[in-house]
Amino acid sequence: MAPHHFLSQFSDKPRYNTKAVAQETGVPADTFRAWERRYGVPRPQRTEGGHRLYSERDIATIRWLRDRTAEGLTISQAIALMMEGSDTGLSWLNTAVDTEPHTWERMQTRLITALTDFDATRAEQILGEAFALYPLEDVFLKLIQPAMVEIGEQWHAGRISVTAEHFATQFIRRKLSSLFNTYNVTEGRGLILVGCAPSEQHDLGALMLSVFFVRHGWQVIYLGPEVPVKDLLDAVRHIQPDLVCLSASTTETATQLLEIGRAIQQLPPPTPLFGYGGRAFNLNPILTHKMPGTFLGRDAQEAVENVASLLSRSR
């Protein structure tokens, strides 16, 4: 049955509050309120006191959108599919447009402000809205990553305190760790060991990359920042991963990967592939010229594509 025919059979009489809708659909209130603000879907009415009241049709709409996004559609694609062939009973869907446009730059500014003001509640709301509207990978690459780069630059320039930078970093680390634990698998397309150079303390990029990997079906063992050479090689011998992927953000930590890459390539079979990346190589591509192994790309999306190609050729 077409979406508009299916939804039109439900009553449009408003009677359910926000909490009841969240319980009925399993969709967080922040998520369907973000859909409402951006696309005009669902369409609750307001009480005299300004509280939202939803109809059975609103609940069915939210459930339908929930199921489509669970199948892999973005929310905008699901909305567009719902709009196809809508009859007069759902003609309002044809006017469901961005009522509050959110450019990535504006969302970055809002997130940076919340984090540097130590406002975890507001930062949670901003990220919740972003995840409700956009694919997870887009939120990482177009919101979280540039926001954290800007916060790092503000700290280096002395415009924000070290405590504000640490708060922002720990907040984002908790979000990434939660997603990593949610998606990681015990078996997958291959086993990847991810960590940072021996003196590299900044691991958000490596952690974000790990989330991308597990989202695409690889099993990941994440080692975090400052991985000593000897301990890393011992782990490689014991675990026998398909790929070792290390990150570096400065020229100093990037040069440490020279020794590691050469040592990994000299291990007896089965010898894993060695890949690397990070801000140091993005800012100074010449560092890749003498580096053993493979530069995986300028961001996590490129790394996923390059790793897929590398591992497919190695089998």
C-alpha cells in the first residue's frame, strides 16, 4: 500500500502528548521534533498552553519514517517517498519543506558555543537533532570533525581555556565510544587494529575512524592514544589482524610511524597491511613520500573506501 493511502486511514484528531508518542513509537522526542522543525512532519497541534498534541496519523507517520530510516533511507529520502502521490487527505506533505534551514556552518557554530560554554545539555540537543536529520557519517565529517578542529585552533590561539578544550574533547569521546560499542561486531569483513602513534595523545580522529569501520562491517580492536611500539608489535603477533591503522596529528608523531610501519612489514606471515592517516599528513602531504604502507585518505570516508580496496586485493 502506498504511504499516503496507508496513513490516511488513521485519525487526525490530536490527543497524544509528546511523552506518549515517544513511548508508542520508540523514537526519541528530540528526533521527531527535529523532523517537525525541518520538514513539517509530523504536524502536531498546540494546546492553549502551547504543548504539542499528536494524532494517531502523526504516530503512524513517525513509525513509518522510523522503519524507513532503519532500512537505510535518510530522513529526507523517507519524507520524499512519503510525499509521492499524496492525495488531498495528505496534501500538507507537499508543503513539508525546510521551515528552519540548518547549514552545517550554523550547526558547527552552535555546537562550538555549547561545548566551550560547558553546556552538555545543549550540545546533546544539537547532536541529537543532527543525527535525526542527517546520516551518521555526514554528522561526523561535516559537524563534529570541523567543530573539534576549530575548538583545537581556538585553544592553541589562547581564545579558550584548556578546561574548555578538555570538556569538549571528553564530551565527543563519550559519544564516539558509545557509538563504537553499539556497532562493533565480534566477526566481520576483516579484523583491523586501530590506534595512535607512540607520542600521539589526540585520538578522536582514530576513534571516529573506528566507528566508520564498524559501521561498514569490519571488526575493530581499538587501542587508543600513545601506543608503544613494542606493545603494538606484540599485539599484532598475538591478534594477527588484517590491517594495522595508526593516526598522527603532528610531524613529530607522524615520523614515529616510520619505525612502526617498517617493523610491521618485517613481521613473519601472516603479515598485516599497514595504513596510516591523520591531520599531520593532511597538512603536510610530503610526509607520505617515504612512509611505508598506505596513506588511507584525508578523512574517515576516504579511509573506508581505501581499506575496502586494500583488503579485497589482499585476499
